[in-house]
Amino acid sequence: MLSKIFFTLSIIAFTCFLHYAQSKLPQQELDALEEITSTMGSTYWKFDGDSCQIQMLGLTKKPPDGCQSSIACDCSSQNDTFCHVVRIEFKGCNLPGTLPPQLVKLPYLKLVDFAFNYLNGTIPKEWGSIELTSISLLVNRLSGEIPKELGNITTLTYLNLEANQFSGLVPAELGSLLNLQTLILSSNKLSGNLPLTFSQLQNLTNFRINDNSFNGKIPSFIQNWKQLQRLEMHASGLEGPIPSNISLLTNLSQLRISDINGPSQDIPILSNMTGMIRVVLRNCNITGEIPSYFWTMKDLEMLDLSFNNLFGEIPARAHVGHLRFLFLTGNKLSGNVPDSVLMAGSNVYVPCFNHFYLNIENDISYNNFTYQGLEKSSCGDYLNLNLNMFRSSLGTNALQGILPCSTAFKCPRYSTCLHVSCGGKDITVRENGDDILYVGDGYVVGGAAKLFKDHENHWGFSSTGDFMDDGDFQNTRYSRSLSSSSLPELYKTARASPITLTYFHYCLENGKYTVHLHFAEIQFSNDKTFRSLGRRLFNIYVQGVLVWKDFDIEDKPHLAQKMRKLSTYNVTVTDGILEIRFYWAGKGTTRIPVSGVYGPLISAFSIVSDSKPCSDQKNDGRRKVVIGVGFGVTALCLVLIVVGIFWRKGYIKEIKRREKVFKGQDFHMRTFTLKQIRAATDGFSPANKVGEGGFGPVYKGQLSDGTWVAVKQLSSKSRQGNHEFLNEIGMISCFQHPNLVKLHGCCIEGDQLILVYEYMENNSLAHALFSSENQLKLDWPSRLRICIGIAKGLAFLHEESRLKVVHRDIKATNVLLDGNLNPKISDFGLARLDEEDKTHIITRVAGTIGYMAPEYALWGYLSYKADVYSFGVVVLETVSGKSNNNYMPSDNCVCLLDKALYLERTENVMQLVDERLGSEVNPTETKNTVKVALLCTNPSPSLRPTMSEVVNMLEGRISIPDIIPEGNTYTQDLRFKAMRDVHQNKEGHSLSTSRTDDSTGILTHSTPSMLGNDIHEISSEL
């Protein structure tokens, strides 16, 4: 009996041992796994080869929340007694390394899923030799070109490269993947045409290329993809029209195409696609009427035809199926809103919601329907209907357009400001010494077709769209929040929208307003995880004008959860209504940190009158404080400038009275003693002298606290310097901006007038571009950044500051460069206040020949457009590395500007580029930059852009107009008349040396004005 028991136990033990032996992985595969995890950046790795179980993986012993790590082994091989790795899933683990070429050491591997990590580098070419069936690299930092070797993996059925940084052309070799069913390339930087070889991919069922930079038209070969069920081309870069043969794809259930350029077209025939669930043809330049066959598609849940040019009436028939979302926003539809649309969706039954009838979301905003008054069916209460009719009809007045279903409404009062906390609660914020109440709208529920109105304070918002793929059809919350953050309360909440969000304020006094927009990216993280890799892009419109294209809240990587503020100035209100609209144009990621995160996100905004104190009910109590503070700051700056004017006019003539002039004036800046200045500059040592201008010598110095400064000393012989000294203090003490030089303080002691500035390590832009002694290399990105920085500084002076100022002497010598090559505008001695109520003023001319606008140089007509002209010249100098005045072309061109116009006209702009840049220049950026410069130097001031427009053009947010002025084909071009005179009479002129600049050869001469006895004070840099 015992022997039988022993025999039985032995058999069992042997069987267990045999199973144990067969379950073990070969050592080479165990070693390969260790190499793979190390390459991918895992600090901790522990794996049980017997059970094929991962026990530890990641940067810490405990993996991050959501990390899914597993390895599947196959033990069914008949050829050996080992198991083999067939699947690797390291998903959501934030691994920071690179993709492992060591996958080739796993010969039985079929599937890899490395989605949602922090991997960088490229796809190893070695992968092309593995017989994989599935590759997912979704959401990483991978870059470079897609290797053509992937085309060798003919067994591949699934390839997902979404949300990376791949660039260049898609390799034609991918067309050899005949078994491929899913190809997802969305949210990369891919360019070029789709390869013709893709016509061979006849087994495709899922194809997505959203958010890329492809070229050419949507290819007609997509008709070959007869098995296709899902097609997505949101902002792919491809152009229309949508091929008519798309009608052959009868298996399509999801068709999503949006934001394409191309000719006008009708809606393609989709009637054969009876299984269609989602149709999105948004912003595709589609015209014509809406086909009635959409109402016969039983499975259709979403129909989005928004932002096209559709006209006619909505078909007056009930939908036969389960339509949940109907978006017809932004078309030209007319007639009545049919009852059939209002009742659509009434037969939707959702068992998982316990017999709850799902609301139909209809958005017909921005159309031309008949005005919907209270008597219309569309204004009735429907339990199954969310209907947005914002601006759906013209109405008899402006208010009826934004207030549908209202009686004859008249504003009981008019306001001059509004402050809103978007998606949050009421918050009091301290701004400029005042307590400002931001009214919250966080209590407002969501909705894919939402129109909210605050009747008490006369504002509201319109929101359109469903966050697709987020699994939430209820859309109950469109507000977002971030509780654990160091952000101020105002920025911890925000309102989101999938397509478009419009805030509006009515009963607003007509006039000029400033709009401040507050943002913080609170849905992405600011760490080294996949949650930080999101990109959110959307367009911003104010009063229907595009003010910011492809706006990115983060602006630069790792700026999530940081405050950002945009301001739009001189916004005109003429009908008592102001609108701010945000629109998602299909760009940016959509699956970080989870699916459905994209579209506009706004934390707060304010609308404030430029001329009147705030008069809204919520902030009425602060009116007197605002007036006092506002006028106090303005008065201080005006006092300083008026003192300068008095000095200029001769009312204060004696140098000995300087201290009396300044005594009692609070400049809100540091004052230095002459002893301190002497100590800082080593007694004004010649060794510390860094330059000399019309004002006097400039010295480098170091204060007692270690701060390096530039000391500008007034020449005792310069009467002009007296005026400039006061003018410069009066102007620059009123301003603070990253692109304006900072004034640390001044010294007024005895007969000494001294200004103390921040020290600019890299001297002036002129020195960097033109000096033979300069060792500084300005590459193309630096030059473009310098141009943008100058433009931002001028935009601040012209449009953003409380006092609007014309600089009058913008040139390369007056642009200083700090240690990081950030430009800062300096020398405000000639600056003038811009009188906003006048188109221009007539004044004595002061400036530099070659940089002065013709209307100013010849007739003394001064406006901020004179600075725009000067800026254009500086941009040309920055691109070419040549001085406008010293550069003498050999082909009858008078100056650099003349040459640039000639090259633009002959389409040879790249010949203008500085030879020192070599091949590193970006041709597109260069041509655009020169084009902007030529727009700025247009002979007509009215055709020159504003500096804020220049900033947007240089940063690619708005398109650049094609208006380019002619060059010296017309020999009497006023822009070059002064230059010709100087060149021809250079030897004969009697030149005064009252103002010189040793580094640039500036000389000042006086010449009779064309207006009579007025004297033009102009300098020449020849």
C-alpha cells in the first residue's frame, strides 16, 4: 500500500517538475528583457521567468498610478521545451529612455505596446527584421523620420504612432504592409504627400492622420480602402475637395474631416453608408443644401456640418434613428427651425441610465434663420432638447441676435467693464491696488449645445461641441479644475469647449475697450511624465477678428500650470456688444492625459473701457479708487514729460537750476550720488568707456552690490542733451517691459546729469551686425527672435501702455542685446506722446536719415506708423547683416531697402540674406520676415500694419498680406529722395558735429524745412 502511495506521489512530483522545467524562459530571452528595460530607462526591474510575471518595473519600486506592465509567454512550441515572450506591454509607466533595438533578441515576439511613456529618440531600424503584428507607441517624445525598414514587417496589422514628434515624409515602403488594418499617425509633424503606395493598403479599417502638416490634395486612391470603417483627417494639412469616390467606402461608420483648405464643394454623396455613426465635415468649405438622406441613417449619432457655407432650410423630416448631436453652427441656413429637428432624438433609449431619455443636442448658432420669438416652437420647453440659437438669426436689432426667445429687450443701463471667472466661482482678485470681483460661471452645467445668459449683469456664453472619444455622452460638466496647485485661485478653474466657445457682453457702452484673457494649462502636468506631453492649440477672435492663430497656452514646453495673460487693445464697440470667441481648428493632441482633452480652455477674462471707469454693478464701489490711481500714475508721467517740454522750450535755461527742477519730483527710481557713480566707473576711467552718443559718453560700471550697469553721462556742451535727459526720464520711468531697457536711476548733482541703465552684455544690434570687431555670431533663430522682441517692445509703446508713445529714433544702434540676445529698445530722448485723438501731429523732425518715414522726414507728419517704418528698415538690416545707409548696391539701388524691394519684385529675396548665415536659414521664415519688413516700409502710412499685427505675422499667428510696394522703378520714390540727396551732396554739405557717435559715425546736420521756417533735426548714419 505504501509503495503505491509513494509511486503516485512520485508521478505527481515528476509531472510538476516537468511543468516547471517547461515553463522557464531561455536565458537569452531573460537577458534580453533586462537589456530592454534598461534601455527604456527603468531603474527597477524584477521578473519571474518561471511564471512570466513582472514583479517590479519603473523609476520607483512602486509604479505610478495607471501603469500597466505585463509580458505574455507562449509555451505551446513543439520545437523546444521552453516558453517564449510573444507580447510586451509597458503602458503608462513614464519610462524616460529610448526604444530598445534589443527586441530582435526575442524571435517569437508579436506585439509591443509602449504607449503613454516618456520615451525619446527614434524607432530602431532593427525592428524591421521582427515579425511583429502590432506596434503601439502612442504618446511619447519620439522624433525623427519614420524608418522605411518598418515596411519590411509584412505581418504588421496595427501601427499607432500618434502623439509624438515624428517629422519628414511618410516612407513609401509602408505601402508594402498589405496586412495592415490600423494606421494612426495623428499629432505629429509629418509633411509631404501621402505615398501613392498607400493605395495598396486594401485591408485598412482604421486610418487617422489628424494634426499634421501634409501637403497636396486628399488622394483619390482612398477609394481602394473598401474595408475602411473609420477615417479621420482633422487639420491634416491636406487640401480639398473631398474626393467624390469616397462614396464607394460603404463600410464607413465614422467619417471625420475638418479644417481643410480647398475649393468650394457640395457635400459628397454618403447615402450608401448605411452604417454611419459619426459624420464630421467641419470647416471644409462645403456649400449647397443639407441632403435629406442624413435623416434616414438609422445608426447616425452625430452630424457635424458646422462652419461651412450651407444654405437653404433644414429638411423638415424627423430622424428615424438615434441622432444625439446635430451641429450646424456657422453656416447660412435660413427659414424656420422645423419641429422635426426640435423633436429629434425623442426615441433614444439608454438602458444603462435606467430608462433615461438622452437629450438631443442641437446647435444652430451663427446662421440666418427666421427670428425665433417666444411664440415659436423652438422657444418651448422640451425635456429631450438642448438647443443653442445664439446668433442664429439677424433679428430686427443686434440684441435679438444674441438673445433669441426674448421679448422686445432694452438695456436698463450700460456698463463699461466686466470680469468673469470662467468655470469657477466668484473670486475677488487684488489688481493694481483694487479688489476686483470676477463673477463665476462654474455653476452652469455643461452641454454640447449650450447658451447661457446672465440677465442681471448682461453677459453669457455659447458653447458648441462634444468631446469625442471620451465616453461621456451626457456632457454634464465643461468646467475644469486643479485643486492641488500653487496657482492663484483665479487660474485653478477654467471652462473648456470641444469646438467653439463664445463669451459675450451686451448693454456695453460704445467706445474703445481693452480685453484681458487669462489662461493656465491645468489639464497637463509640468513634469517628466506623459501627462506633460499634451499640446493644446486654438484660435482666438475678438469682435470677429482673428487676433491669435494656433494659440498655445504653454507657449513653450514645461509651462503647464503657469499663468499666462493676453491683452487685446483698442477693441471697438459700436452696437453695445462685445464678443470673444475661441475655436478649435483640429490641431493639438486629443488623448493626453486621457481621450477627449483638447479645444479651447479659458480661466478668466476682463473687458475694461479705455476711457471710463468701471461701472458694472459688481465693481462699482471701486470707481473712485480706479480714477485716483489711474490719474495718479498718468499725472506723474505727464509731469515728467511736461518738465522736459518746458526745458525744451527754454523756460528752464540754466544748468545750475537742474537740481531745483528735480527737487520734489518722485520718479519712483533710485537716485545715486556722484561719489557712487565715480566709484562704480573707476572715476569715469577711459578703460570703462563702451561708447558715445549724442547725449554723451557711456561707461560700464559695477555698483557696490555687484550689479553691472551702463552709466550715461550728459556732455556739458550738449544743449540737446538737457532736453533728452528730462525726456528720457519722463518716458522710460513710466514703462516696464521685457523689450525696453530698464532705467535703474539717475544722478543730478552740481552740473552733472547721469542716467544709470541695466548693462547690456552684447552691446547694440548695430555692433553685432555691422562692426568688424564683433565676435558675436547671430544665427537665424536669434535674428528672428530679435525682430519679434523689437516688435513686441514697440507694440507695448504704441498700443499697450497707458501712455502711447512714438519713439522717433528706432534703429539698430538703439536696440541693445542682453546676455541671452534678448533685444531691448533704448534711447528715449526723442520720444513723443502719441495723441490718440489725432491721426498725426506736425512737429519738428528728429531722427536718422534712412530710418525715417517719408511723411515724417519731408513734412513733419508724425504718428506711430513712423516707428513701424523704422522697424521695417531694422528688420532688413537684421536679415542682411548690412546697414541701410552704408550699403551701396551696384545696380542703381540707393540703399538696402531699395535693393530689398528689387529682389522681392524679381523673386530673389534669398539673395538678401547675410552670407555669414550659410545654409542654416529657414527659407520660409526668411521670406515671410522680409515680406513683413516691406509691408512696414510702405510709403503710405495707412497701409503699414500696427506693431501688434507685425508680432502676430512674425510669429505665424495671422497671414501676411500680399500688398508689397514698388521699389525704385519710380525714381521719385519719396522714401529714397533724402538718401539720394545725401549721397550726391555728401561732400558739399556743411555738417554740424553737435551730435556724434564714434561707433557708427553719426553726424547731425540742419536743413531748411519744406514747411518754411521750421528746422528739421535729423542725423545721418552714412
